[in-house]
Amino acid sequence: MQISRRAVLSTIPATGLLAAVPPGRARAATPPYGVPAAAGADRAVLLGNTVAIFAGTAESNARPEVAAKLAAIDSAARSRLDALDNAGPGELFKGVPLGTSDPNLTTSFQYLYEIALATRVPGSALPDPEAVARRVIDGLGWLYDNYYGDQSKGYYGNWHNWEIGISNHVSRILVLLTAQIAAYRPDLPATYVAAMDAYLRNGKDGDVDLDSRFHTGANLADIATNRILQGAVVGDDARISKALADQLTVFATIDPYDLRHGVTDGYYADGSFIQHASVAYTGSYGKNLLTRVVQTIKILDGTGYVQGDDLVGVVQGWVVDGFAPLIFEGWMMEIVKGRAVSRTTTGYADVANVVEAVVDLSGHATGADAKALAGYVAFVRQTSRAALNPTAFVSPVSIARYADILADSTIPVADLNPAERNVGFNAMDRTVHRRPGYAFALARSSNRISKYEYMSGENLMPWFSGDGAHHLYLAGQDQTQAYGVDYYTAVSPYRLAGVTAPVEHRHTIPELYGTAWYDNPERGFTSSSESQNTYVYFPRGTNRYSGGASLGPYGVAGLVQSSDVGYAAKRAGELPDDFVAYRNAEATKSWFMLDDEIVVLAAGVGDTAGRAVTTTLDSRIAEATDAVTLTGELRTGGAFTGTGTAPLAWLRYANAGQGTAVGYVFLEGRPPTVLLDAVTRSRRVVRTANPDTMVRKQVFSVVVEQAAGTPSGALAYALVPNASAERLRSYRRGPVAVLANTARIQAVRHSGLGLVVANVFASGRHEADRLAIDGPASVLVRQARDHTVSVAVADPTMDRDTVSVTLRGRRHRVVTADDGVRVSRIPGGTRIEVATRQAYGRSFRVTLR
């Protein structure tokens, strides 16, 4: 897929993107602002575009495919009007008491917006829409006079409600009802804009503070979009331009070696997306940012505020490199959703937001790019096991365009991913490995990236989800039967797939402290303080080694498991006595991602504190009524069925109810234990706000257990998706061989692929097969039938200036090489030196002959 200027734009800072704003509009002056002559026309177009996004147009709303969306808008408005009619004292809407609840205040503004929206839908079915609009305006006035206008009484609870949530709803109402407000309460826009300015944390004159940790990434996009709309409503062109300049900073690729305003939130060169400074978040905040910036492109369409298609090209890059790898048959992978994994409406529903954004992008892209984006929309619809409901789209116009795409037989239905793809999102410690029959998603952590995200009573038991936890998605399966909230509900947090954990019981934050956070203002712990973020909400690891390399469709990843920063700080005496921190187990792990299998090596597995340790090779859930069979073969050749501990050569899990199977080949280590348990739990165990719905599942796990006081050990195994018994039996004869498995080096050879793959974790020279590697590195070497040798090298520590690899044997000459790779002949072989300084984990490749 060729994207206009994407490669260039991905390397330039935000200041370069500001060139997209016409001269004279890039920065605001001190009020009163000067307004260019053409600004009035531009503002009118902007306002019209915004109304069309949310309310639709006469043309779009006449389409039968949009009818369900219009009915939903009308139904929501009538429900809110009924609540408005029956409100009690201290309420604007029945059942939403005000006074001390900022979520209820935000909800009240949301309800007003939903009513206002229904009045502006072309052909609104509401009786007397103009009278209803005046009721909304009266509601705005009442909320301002009683609960919002006095800043000395406001700003209680969650900062997000005051700086973003309420402003989202108010800004849209002001746009939707511009004419009605001008005729009925012309003072209201300026009054509300002044109040919204006052609530912006640390904002000079109510402006966005780009140095604030609250005004970054998706949050900044929300704030800037609101201010664009506010500027259009109050006739302040300079405000629009300044907000647009702020918004453009989120389009710029994050350079970790040249941070702007100290911000690490946003998209990285490898497709990673980070929010909250260190949380892998493409599937939650990332999709919100995608939605918001695409809406901005639509809002500004036809105006003079932005020139060219540069912004479209940047966002296309996000879709291709950031989102497409993470969507498998219409399902958004859990490894990038933070605390949202515990919500009941994730997975397939998450992808609806992405699809709507891609639908809209395809309308702004041109040529082959437009066709590829439209083709991807059709591909997601065709491969998803859950029918995407376009009623979930924000815009009726997008629904109509979506229907057009699906009906257009000339659009080539195609994935944006190659059929075989390995993607190392090393900037956010994630790896995705895709094959036609499956997708493997791996979550790691480090001193750069958080082990997990817990917040607001969501994701209550997240402790090990960044310690090499994986999800193995099988083609053709309804993923709600395999993962989602029910996986985290039914599977023990100590036995997430891929995790090594100490045998102990940990308490959730509410259990420990009686609140959703650790409250100790004297020591810097409040609900939204940096200390809370660092040690409670999303603590980072303390390990440097977490990364990997990719060579074409093959990949390797490595991790040195660690305790988090909270445990390290508590041990150093830096945290209060009543702050609870947990110590982790130890392990050094590698994942070798091939065609038919993912080979996993673990060494140094144990606990220096002497606790028992469990390593979970895999955990899967099945419906209580599914026919699950467990069959295998002992190393002695005897048959194995059912559960228990045994010296297995291989095991096959098969779910006849889902038509799925996974094989496990045990290459070395202690005998595994096979478990199949009936589990019944409430979804509230993972999120306090979830309905008290009981989940009944069969939970299959295969684990390796180490008793307390046992010396550290090693194990090696392969996950074989969709495997038959015959396929698993064949591993006795290869093709996988373990070359090394220690805490210093881990390496495998796959004879069928001509691959040797290694992770080195320690300094010094380490050898495997014909490879010699100096110091920490990830390396893949593949010998092709035409006698060429392809090599990929990366620095998983992100700290090294150079990495050196020697291929012993015949000398080779360079066919192709990435910049930064130097090849030289040495006695007995060929030396490859890679300049990894400031490469941030990127893979360097060279082909030799």
C-alpha cells in the first residue's frame, strides 16, 4: 500500500506539521484576536461539517441502512426527555442526582447533548424540535448557574470529567444549536467557553498546556477538538488555529530521543501507541485518538485551515502499521487495551470505531490508497465472526458510506496485513505474529513500559499480564468464547497463558486500601497524582531486557522478568509503611515465532525468596457444554488422556464445540501438569462496575510446577496451533532443536526453515550453531536455497551503541544491507556490526551470499 508522503511525515516533528496550517493562522495572539477576512466562511463550513458528522444529512438519512441509527438517536432523546420531565430535587434528569458526583454532572450534559442531537437530525421525528432545543438551552443555563459556573465549587472528582468529558458534550451542543442559542440565549456560548477555559488544568488563559502530563495523546486531541468547535461558535478564528496547531502535535511520530514537551504519548515509528506515558494502549486510547483526528479531518474539510492531504497520509500509516496487525478476524487483541480488558463490551465492538475511521479515511484518500482502505473495511466485515453493527458508528454519513463500500464489487477485498507477518511493537513491548490459521499476541514489560494498567476499579487482578502473557487466537473461532472479559474472569490471574508467577495470594487495590487507589496525600498519593500512576495504576518493570527482532515473517522476542518499581522502591525504604508491594518470581524467556509453531524457552525459572513457582504454558476457556478432549503421548511412547502430571512428549487440546485444537510439544524440563476445571465466577471479580453476571466455563491449563525451595530450572516447549496428533508426533524427529537454554543465551534451530534464532542476555561472547554474538542481542539467521543468508539483528535493551555478530565458516559478501550495518571478512568467517545507537529496538537486516 503506497501512502502519500507517509515516510517523510513519520520522521518530522510537530513543528514541521504546522506547515499544514496557512501562514497567519498557526498561532493565536493575545485577545482580542484578529480574524482573517475569509474566516467567517471557513467557520460556517466547519460548523456545517460538524453537524453533518453527528446528525447526518438529508441525503445520508434517507438511506435505509441509516434508519436504525436514526431510530437509536430518537429513542435516546425521548428517554432523556422523559427523565427530564420527571426529575426530582437536585436533579436535571431523574435518577442522576447532582451536588457531589462529577460523573453524574457529566452524564447530565451528555443527556442534554443526546436530546440536542435529535433536534438537528434532518427530518427529526421529535414533536416541535425547536421547543425541545429551547429546553436543552434552559438545561445548559440551569447546570451552569447551579453546578458548573462557579469554579471555586467545581473540579471535584476526576479531572477528566472537568477538562474533557463535560467540554465534549457542551461544545457539541453549542455547535448543534448555534442558531437557536443565538436567538434565545446569545450570552451562553461565551459564558460556557470562559468556564471551560477556567477548568483547563494549568492552562494559561485557559489554553492547552502542552507541558502538562494531562494534555497529551488522545486527551490532547479531545481538548483541541473541543476548542476548535468552541472557536467556531464564538467566532474566534485565532482560537481555532491555535487549537489546530495543538492538535497537529499528536500527528507527529514520537521520537524517544527528542521528546517534545517531555511527552511519550502517541504513535511511534514501529506502529506502537502509548498513553499515560508507559501503557500500551492502541486498542483503547489509540482508537479514541484515531476517531478524534479523523473527525478533525472531516470537520476541516473544505476550509482553509489545513492545506493538502498530509494529515490523511499520517493517519493511514497508523491504520496500516498500528491497527491492522492488532485486529484478527474482526477482534481487537487484548494486549493493547489496558484496563479496558475487564469491560464487557470489548473485542468485536472495539473494531467498529476503527472501521468507521477507515471508512471515513477512504473518502479522503485517493487512488490506490482509497481502494486499499475500502478493501480493508470489506475484509474486516467478511472475516469477522461477529457482524459489525454500523449503528455503533458515530456518524450517519459514515454508515451510508460503509454500505456503499460493501455494495461495491469493484473494490478488492483484502487485508492490510500480509498473510504471514511478524510485527515487533518494541516501543510498547508487544509482539504480534500472524499466520493464515492463527495469530499470536505477546505482552512484555520493562523499565520503559508498564506491567499492566489498573484504574478506577477496572482490571482488578492485572499483576502478571505484562510478564510474557500471550493470547493465541485461532482462525474461525468466535473469540468471545476464547478471550475477552470471560477469559480474565474464569482464568486465575496467577495462571494466565505464558506467565511464571509465585504461588501466593495477592489482594486487589480496593481490598488493600478500601478505595480505588492508595490514599496518602502527605506522601504524594492522591487519586490522580504521579506517585499513584507510578506505583499503583501502571507500574513499570525494573528490567532493561525486553525486545526482539523480525526477519521477514519470522520473529524472536525476549524478556528478563522482574519485580515492578513499587517493590523496588518499597525495598529501598522510599514508600510508606502501609503501602503494599509484591515481589515477582524470576525467569529469562524467549519466544521464537515460526510458521507452524511458537517455540518458548525459559531459564532461571524460580524464586530467590524460596517460594513455589508455577509456569503456565497455556490456559484456554471453553463453554461448560463444549466437548473438550485431552490426548497425548508420554516420552516412553505410552498414551496419555485426561488430566494429571506426566512426562509428556506432547499434548493435544481439542474443543469439538468450537472446532479448535492446540498442540503442545515438550522439548525439555520438568513433567507438566494438565488441568481441566469447571469454574463459576462473577464478572465483578475483574471490574467493580460489571454486572454481577456469573460466568461458567471449563478452564484448561498446562503448567509446570516448582516446589518451594527448588533450585531454578529451565524448560522448553512449542505451541502448535491447529495441530493434529500426527503433526505432534512428528516432532520426535525434528525439525525444532534447542541449541542453548540458559539465563545467558537461548537459541533454537529449525531445520525445515533453515533458521537459527538466538537471544543473548549477558555480556561477553556467546555461541550457537555457527553464530557468535557479542553481548545482549536478538538475532535471526536464515539460509535460503539460493545460498543467500539473511540476518536480522536488534538490541532488546535499547542501550547499546553497536551489536556484533559473527557467522563462522565460509566468507560472505553483501547483497543488500540496511543503513548502519557494516560487514567485514575476518579469519574463519564474516563479521556483522550493527549501529544500534538510538534505534529503539529496531531490527537491522542484511542479506549475504
